Amino acid sequence: MHLPAPQSTAPVAPVTRASFYRLVYPARVLGMALAGLAVGSVLFEHRANAWLWALLGITFLLWPHLAYVHARFSPDRYAAEKRNLLVDSLFVGMWVPLMHFNLLVSAVLTIITTFDKVYTLIRRLWLYALIVLIGAAALVTLLVRPELHPHSTILVELCVLPLVFVYTWVNTYRGARLMRTTARQNWQLAELRRTDSQTGLHSRDHWIERATQALQSLQSADRPACLLLIDIDHFKSVNDHFGHTVGDEVISAVGKVILASVRSEDSAGRYGGDEFAVLVSQADARTARAIAERIRTQIEQLRFSSAPQLRLSSSIGLAVALPEHAALRDWINAADVALYRAKDLGRNRVAEAAGVDP
């Protein structure tokens, strides 16, 4: 029998099949020692013979270390530890009749031993362990034919309490830690879905979600907002002449430029391969153009050690949120028209969706 060991919240090496026995070892030492205390109280009440006390020492004090050595020097450590777990249940089954079927201690040991196998997540191990436990109990009963003494004294009840308390505390701690770990992993997965790993900007889906909510909020409050669509000029030629590795560096660098150029209340995302989108909140066309020009200038100044001769430029389309933009798609289409207007005017510039650029 063993207790699932509480684990530190500090980063640790991942548990592998080969190192599984190391995780079980301290739990087995603790669980067996507490179980031995409970069984020993029953032996004390029954004035047990010396051989039973010797057997108790072997089972609950020596066995955990023998199990560790057995798994440590086995060719298949994982399989060896699974056998050790079954031996744990065999010992518990053996002690049930040797304790004259003391109801309290037998029930507690059986329940804890069985649930321990469930916590290992090894398929059907709990069932095989329970069969081994019942079989061992039946065999020892036939051999020893003990008298039935199911009742417990105050001493026995007191000696069982540490096992029950520690088992409950360890599994409560383990469950709480598992919940925290799951919550943290869920948050990390959500962050991965929200963030484009190459640029650090919002992913396309997350940016669209945020921009849709912002458009509805800004229109209902009658607040100004602008949308920027940013395209790297001649990006295909960058991949063709310098390779996709440099192309990836360009995408990453442009993303960092955009992230550093927008305000905290703005929302920047990677809209496509080499196309980016920025929602400029609570800003008129003049403010949005200043941000767009800052982005364009910074992109123009980018230099790459892997391609010193590479020079970049960008075309940016700017669209002010209008009442006729019933949906985000309408707003994006307006900014897209402005983007193509910037390209038609010679690229490396900012163009607005309507009117003549100042």
C-alpha cells in the first residue's frame, strides 16, 4: 500500500515510465509506515506472537526499500513497479485475516490500497490489485483459520487516525494542485489561441473577435475609431531572393514594430501571411494616420544581419468607422480599398478609404 505523494509546485522533471518507481517510493514508505502503526495496534491488543511482529517489520518497514531496489535494477522498471503495486495489495490481503478481520483497519487498508491504484492511472490496475488482495486474504484464512475479532479498541482507532488523516490531506492537496495545474494549462492554451507565436500580436480569430466587439461598443457610444490594414510591399520577392528563413525574420520584426508603435488601448493582430490589422480605438483619422506613419517609418528603417542589403517598405490602408459599417467585414473592406489605393499610388505610403490624402 502507498499514498500518492504530494508534489512541489516548483518546476520538476517530467515523470516518465522509467522514473515512475521513484515517484512511488517516498509515498510507499510513508503509507506503509502509517499502515504498520494501525496493524501494530491490533497485534498489540491481541498480544501477538513474535513471528507476527517480525512479519510486520518486513511488510511495512523493509518492503518499501526492497520494492525500490527491485524496480531500480530491473530491465523494465515500469513493469517492475506495477508488480510492486500488486505486492502491496497482496500484503494488505494477507494482513486482513492475520488481524482476525479487524473491521476498521481491514476496511481502511483495503479502501486506501484500492484507491491508490486508481490514482496511478494504470488501466485496470485497481481491479487486478483488488483480486490479488481478496485472493491473498482467502488463502491466508484457509491456512491460518483465525478467530473472528472485528471490533476495535480506542487504541486501534487512535492508531488508524494518522493514516486516514494523512491520506485525506495528501489527496486533497493533490486534487487542489491538479486543479491549479489544469487551470494554468487551460489559460496557456487560451493564450496560444489568442496570440500569433511568430509576431506576438493577436491571432487572426482573436483580433476579429476583439475588433467586432469594439466596433459595436464604439458605435453604440458614438466614439471615433479607425482601422489600419498593413501590408509588406513585395514580400513574395523577399522569400524568393533571401529564403523563407529571412522571410520569417521579416514577419517577426514587423510584428514587433507594430506592437511597439500602437497604444495600449489599440488592438493589433496578424490578419494574414504578411498582412496586419490594427484597431485604433477612440481616435480620429489624424491620430490614426500618425500611428500608421510611425509604423511605416519604423518598417522602412528595419535592417537584418542575415540580409544586409534587404530594404523593406509597407503600404497601409486607413478607414474611419462609419455608421454604414454595420459589420466588421464592411469596415475591413473599406480599409482594404484604402490599402490597394496606397499600392496604386506607388506603395510605401498611408492612404485613406475616402477623400484625398493630405
